[in-house]
Amino acid sequence: MWKRDTYHNCAHELQQASDSFREAIARGDAPDSQGTTLELEQSSKDGVNLLKILALSVRPEQDFEILKEKETIVGKWLRKADPTEIQSYLTGCLQPPIELPEAQPLPLREALNKIAHANPNPENSSYAADHDYHQVILTGKQYGCHWIAVLDILRLCEAIRALPDRSIVSSVM
């Protein structure tokens, strides 16, 4: 069971997890130093859980038009991506901002769909972060086509905070 108070509180917690993650990256500590590795792992787990909570709670309310939002852009995505091209974004150390040639804007509603339907295997996602940016790369398949999405975590937090604040209902995760 999970329970968060409101969308805005969840966005605030996600912002804190992102801040912690970006601070650890920006310090420039050796990535294999135990303290930095633990901090990165914990803030990543927290962030992933918060993203799932938001996707699974905001999206249904949008589906039933309980919650309306403007087409707020929180990233970019390729609807039909070549698996080889996708792999190039998942390997190596990426510096933000990530460029996806021929990508289309990713509105909040579609970003929540991508979070909910992303490939759950950790090798099929990645990130790029520094002091100013925190981008998450998600991949998946839709109607037999591979897709790749790049979410800007800071923009996503802003978009959630711009929504009317509502309580988040508990659910099994």
C-alpha cells in the first residue's frame, strides 16, 4: 500500500529526490564511492516510486475528466524509434540536455502514460543529470513499435504543481 497526501506533496517529494540526485552528480564524487552510490540509488528508487504514484493517480482522473490540464510539455519522445538508436541512449554517460532528433513534444498526459507503460527492466531506462537538469529516459513498445521518451523531471514537477491539488487515493502497487 502507498499513500501520499496530495499531488503537490508528491511533486514536492519528487523535487527533493531530484535535488538529492543532482547534488550527488554535481559534486563530482567518484561514482563508485560508497556514499555517492548509495545516495544515487536511494534517490533513484524514491524518484521511480513517486513517478509511478503520480502516473497511476493523476492519469485516471484525466481519463474521466475530473482533472483537466493544459497541454504542458514535460519532455520529448519518438513514437517509432529504431532499437539500435534506443540502445545508444541507454549506454554510456549522457550529458543533459539530451537531444532526440525528430522528436515530438511530450505533454504531461502522454508522459504519465509513458511512465505507466515503460519497460520495467532497469537496463531499458537511463538518465542524464547535472546541477541544472534531470532527465529520465524511458523506453517501451506501443502497437508493436518501439518508443523512447525523455522526461524533464523538474518540468514534470512544475506541471503537477500547476494542477489543482487533490488527495491521492491509496492503491496496491
